Amino acid sequence: MKPTVLAYLRRSPGTFVYLAILTITTWVLVGSSDEVTNLLLREHSTSLEQLRIDPVKVLFRSAFWTPGYEFLAWAVLFALILAPAEYWLGTRRWASVFALGHILATLGSVTTLWFAIRYGWADKSLQGAVDVGVSYGFAAVAAVFTFRLPPRWRWPWALGTVLIGLGGLLLGQSFTDVGHMIAIGVGFACYPFTRGIAVRSRKATPIWAVESLSER
């Protein structure tokens, strides 16, 4: 492995360990029958049914499964956004932003779904709807990444992030689209995470530079 690639991996360990776990779970899904795949996704989904049974377990495990066809796109986005965000924020802050986005967006989206079912705006069968993946946590990190960019790019990035979320909400009109908007809001609200001395010092380096690896 080339030194520059190894350096890029080393400076964002959380991102690439997470990606390695997703690689394994995706491989399991791709190699399984449709019946087994559906069973696995339902078992680890943050659906209303599963949240009633074991909310802590599914909130955690749901972030480690994603439909196989999405994996390659996520791998690219992890390398381009999650990895530099982790190096900039530090692994603990980065993981906190991701976890807050994932958890709060999940709870917000299922609450929306619960109200929709209760008042007859959605079918009761959606209580078992599968909701797994990395998108809520990623949306939160992508939003807070706004503050890593040079000033001239912050407003365009923030606006683009919000428009993508709104576009999904208007076109999809599903409870997961509500979750993405919540996650984006959570990410922007995590601005205080960017104010540490070490975080500000790493902001002085190029976003995708790998020449020097400062201590966290």
C-alpha cells in the first residue's frame, strides 16, 4: 500500500473501521437469499415494531447495514467527506456528531410515522417498514462539514445540503426523508463541536492533505 494511502487511512481510523464493517455486512447481504436478506434487514431495522422490542439494540445495529447496491456510493462519500471530517474534528467529536444525527433523526422519523399511522395518514403496515443505513449520521456530518470549508464555500455547501434534503422530502414524502432533514439540522447545531483549539489548528491544513499527521 502506498505511503500516502496508508497515511490517509491512519488519520481517520473511525471512518475506515466503520467502512470495513459495512463491507462485511454488505457481503453477507449480497451473498444471501432474498428471504434471508429481508429477515436480516427487518431484524436490524429501526422500525416501530423493532423499537418497541429492543430500542437500544436496533438504534445501534441499524447503522451497520445498508442495501448492497448503495455500498460503492457510500464508500466514495466516506473517503471524501467522513474521513476529512473525522481528521478535522477528532474521532470522538466526529463519532458524537454521527451518533447524534443517527439517533435523533431516527427517533424523529419514527415519531412522525407513528403520528401518521395513528391519525390515518399512513398505512399500519408501515410499522414494520425497514429503516437501516448510514444516511442519517452521514447527513449530520455533511452538515457540520460546512464549517470546515473556506468561508466562500460555506453558504453554497450549506444551501446545497439543505436543498438536497428538501428535495428528497418533497419528492419522496416518506418518514425517512423527514429523518434526513432532522439529521441536517442536528449537524448544523453541532457547530460548538468545531470550536476546540485542536480542531481549529487542523482546519489550517488542506482538507484532503496527507503529508503530515498531527496528533489528536
